[in-house]
Amino acid sequence: MNTLVIVLIAAVVLVCAYAFYGRWVAKTWGINPNAQTPAVKYNDGKDYVPTNGWTVFSHQFSSIAGAGPVTGAIQAAAFGWLPVLLWVLIGGVFFGAITDFGALYASVKNDGKSMGMLIEKYIGKLGRKLFLLFCWLFCGIVIAAFADMVAGTFNAYTTVDGVTSLADAATTNGAAGMVSIMFMLFAVVFGLIQKKFNFSGWKEAVLGIVFIVLSFAVGMKFPLIFDKATWSYITFVYIFFAAVLPMWLLKQPRDYMTTFMFICMIAGAVVGLLVAHPTMNLPVFTGFNNEKLGTMFPILFVTVACGAVSGFHSLVSSGTSSKTVESEKDMLKVGYGAMVLESLLAVLALCVAGAAAAADGTPAAGTPFQIFSRGVAGFFEMFGVPVYVATVFMTMCVSALALTSLDAVARIGRMSFQELFSVDDMEHAEGWRKLFCNTYFSTIITLAFGFLLTQVGYANIWPLFGSANQLLSALVLVTLCVFLKVTGRNNKMLFPPLIIMLCVTFTALVQRLIAMVKAIQTAASTTIPAGETTWGAVFIANGLQLIIAILLIVLGITIVVITHEMAVVKEICNRVAVMDHGKVVEEGTVFSVFATPKEPITRDFIKTTSNLQKIEELIADDSPVVALKPGERIVRLSYVERNPSEPLISLITQKFGITLNIIFADVEIVQNAPIGGTVAIFSGDSGQIDAALTYLKEKNVGVEVIRQ
């Protein structure tokens, strides 16, 4: 099949999805252009910075369009190009874009809170802490992987048989590295100019393009010939500053400039496919099993993450982008639009790989990035661009894909670490807690963890990245479902992606778990001539994976299934079960459990959701509000049936000749029926009060004398 046809089909599908489905979702949930966004409300000039919508779009796209769309699509093509294409389009439209937009939407509607803080609000504090721990571990893996990728891209040396020498691509790699450094420096200058003059439109675009040209001019003229270790140090220094400096000073302008490069890269691939329109040489479908990758379910859906759906994206949406959106009307193009464009990038990567494959379907040699960069560089050469310039440009683009995700995840990892140890009253918090929440300390700890993984072999846990990433997306979808339900918004469009991603991630994690256990067992029973077992070496390679896999499964199950927040249960559940010491002690409909709780633990939980418990506090404090005269009683009346119809309070005052002074009331609607009640002081003849209380019980009103 012709690659041009594939690209055109994908482009039409994605554009229509944005124009119709994306806008429908935005309309369904509700967009208020006049609402004050967190960026405006909490503008601190650092994390919360009101920013032009297209600049935020550039930041979002640059941050999410990392290594995933290229690597995942090309790797998964081992199952054939058609399954990859279908998953990218279906996943991008109905899974990824809706998740990214939803995370941004929920965060903006909640004062720019991150996903961890949203989980605390809508699921519970335990869920928040587990989620933040998960995020921090995940960020460490990503930092290690992408930092190593960047350092390897710029490395000017090669080692063969223990002998180190200059690589053939030393000059090209060194030039790309210098371009990256100049990008960082000019980004700071760009940010300072924008801060002072606030350029927009064509002025901002021209300024960004000028700095891009200057960066390439200097970089190609003065290449830096460094080894991988040196570039690794430089990379970590850069991401430290990217994580702590204000967004407007480095991160946003660099992302804005990088977006122009990505557009040129995508345009080069599109135009190249238009002009050359090569044949898709990869097979359409190779089968459900692959010797290297495994079974198509769940591997395809785990391998193709960033091009279809990625939990990492939601961290960017809720961690940084939500704090810079200056108007709610920009959320659709930032959240949904950036993901749609990334899906197109994944399709282009697939087509470039297909064009590079041999006529018999044999994939091109090299890593996915090498295949993609060589293919697009070849398109540029076809248009007369010098080989050196084309190669430097594509090498820089490859590194930029990783760097833009790297600096975003470093910032998110830092914020996750801070939120993990933060409390509401940080002013009076313990000294160690203040230290752990310090911006610089938390950044150093996060980067140190990532750097350690690069030294001891991050590749050993990299296979878990895809599963962890997709599990993250499932947890985000759970949170979004709860948020939408609690706030009275339609959440049904999230159910299919939620169910499917939970099945995918847990299946993948269990498969990985079984494989690692088998590897360790096999190694433990194998000996070498000297009598030493290989168990230790295998455990180093697989043990860390095993531990993290178990942790991910436990975290996922805990966050998805369990909540102690009874207010959330009332909003989202039809039936509820209460557990005590691992046993179910009470279950039923939400109404029955909340209206007539039978077990002490249930009553204690329900008290936390009702303001009626405040009366007990007033009684304990001997408040004048609850002071009684002789013969008076304080009685709590509660609903225990779904449809009370009689004006009972009015009736008993007339029927029994007593007076009721209502001092407190708390009624809410659960499953379309009232729950709660009133607290009143009963005054009158003791016998008549007793008769009135008996009458109320006969009418299925809950009666509790709490003071007399």
C-alpha cells in the first residue's frame, strides 16, 4: 500500500476527530471562557504563569512528543503496520486525547492541582500518597532512560573491543550537541525578551525562528566533541535548571522554539511522502504472536503508548500546562489538539519505517530513532538540503524529542516528591518536612535517583516503562471518572478506555512478573564450572524489575478499588460494601447503608460525611445552643425510607401538644432520595414526648435521643 494514502487517511480521521468529537466533549463538560483560570488567579511568576494559548500548546506538544511516538510505532510494527495504525487512530482519538484533555480540564477546574492532589480530593489521602509515590518512581525511570538516550545521541566516541576512538558521526553528533546547548542559552534570552516586551503573533514567531537559526549556525560551526559521560553530566545540569527556574524563563521558550523544529520535521516527512510516495514495505499483519515481543494483546497496546494513550501526558497536562492556560477556551487545542498531532507523528514514523524496509518486508537495520532520522534526512536531501545540515538537523530533532520530555518529567518528578511530603500547614511543619519540600532539595533527590539508574543499568527496568505508563493512564481515567461524576458531568465516554487500559496494564504486568520469576528460578538452578550460580547476576538484572512490578500491581489495585472517602462513595456508587480487618461486615445499596448503618465501623465512617456530628461537639463543649430546661430532650431525626411524604414534624406538634425547636439540619440527596435529618429540642409533657417518638418510629423515621 502507498504510504501517502495511509498518511492522508490518518490526517482526515484525526482532523475530523478534533473538529467533532473533541468539541462535543468540550461542550458536554462545559467551557467557560470568562472563568478565571488558575494561571491568572495564582500568578506567581514561576509555576503559575498566564500564557498565550499557542505557546501552551507548544509546551504541551513538545513535552509529550518524546521518544514514544517514534519508538513505539516502529517497534510494534513487528505485528504488522495495520494493527499499529488502527491502535494509533482509535487510541489517539478515544483514549489518549480524551485522557490528556480530561486531565487538563480537571486540573484547571480545581485550581491547577496535580493528579495526585485530585486523587486526594476525589478518592482519598491514601490513594494520593500511593499515586505520588508511583509517579516519582515512574519519573525516575523516564529521567534515566531519556538522559541516557540524549547522552548517547551526542556521544562522539565509540568503543570496539575495549579500544575507544572517534566515531564516524563524531562531528555530526557534536554539532547537534552544541545546537542543543545554544538552544538552552537562547531560550533564556528569549524568555527575558518576552518577559519585558510580551511579543505575540508574528513577532514572537520571528524571534523564535531567528534564535533557532542562530543556534544551528553556531552549533554546526563549533561542534563539541565530548564522550557520553560528559554529555550525561551536561544533560543533568540542564534538567536541574529546567526543573527549578520559572516556566517563562527556560521551559516555555525552549518548547516554543522546539515546536518549530518538530513542525519542520513533520513537514519534511509529509512532503517527502507526498513527493516520493514510497510503498509501505512492512507486512500488513504478521500474526498475534511475535517471537521477540510476545502476544499482540497486551504488548501492542503497551508498546504504542505515546502515540495512542500515555499516562505521562496527564502528568504534563495537570502538572505544568494547567498552571499556564490563561483562558479555558484554549484547553481543547492544548489537551486534545496536542495529542492528535502526536498521533499523526506516530503515523508518519510508521510510514517512514515502512518506506525504509526492504521490498520483501524485512525491517531496516538500526534503532527506531536511527531508522526515522535517516528516513527523514533522506527526504531533506531529496530537496537539495546538504547532507551535513540534514543529518545535524535530524540528530538535533531526535535529541529534542527526548529533551522536551526530560525537562518536563524532571519538573513533574520534583513536584511529586514535594507533594508526597507536604501538609496543609507547611508554615508550622516539621523541619525535615520543610527540607523535603524545598524546591532545590527535592529536585536534587529526584535527579540523583534518575542518575543512579543510568549508572547501574536503567535498561534492566525499562521493559516496565510501557506497563507503568499505561497503568498511570488507567489510574488517571479512574480519577477523571470520579471527578466528572461528583461534579455532575457526563463520564460515560471514559468507561471503555478505562476498562480496556486496566485489562491491558494488569495483563502486561502479570506477564512480566511471571517471566521474571521464571528467569530467576532458572538461574538459581544453573551452575557454572566453578560451582558458582548465576542467580546473583540474574537477580540484579530481573530482581529490581520484579520488585517494581509487584509494587505497581499493588499500587494500581489499591488506588482503583479502595477508598475511605465516604463522600465519594455516595456520589459514584450504586452498591457499597464495608470491610473490617479483611472481612465484609456490611453491604447493600448506598441509600440503605447510609440511611440505616448497622455496624459501628459503618456508623463511624458515615459520621465523617455528615455535619450532624457537630451537635455532639456542641454538647461536649456545653454550648448554650444545646442547653436544656427540665424535661426537654435533644433528639436526632433521620430518614430511613426513600420517599417520606407526610409533614411529620407539623403533625406531631399538633397531635401530641409538644413543641420542637430545630437547632440543626443536614439533608442531601443520595440515589434520588433524601438522607440526613434534623436535630431538635423536644419540649412538653414527658409522656407526650414518648408518644411522639413512638409515632415517629412507626412512620419509619430514625429516632435517637442524644441528650435529656
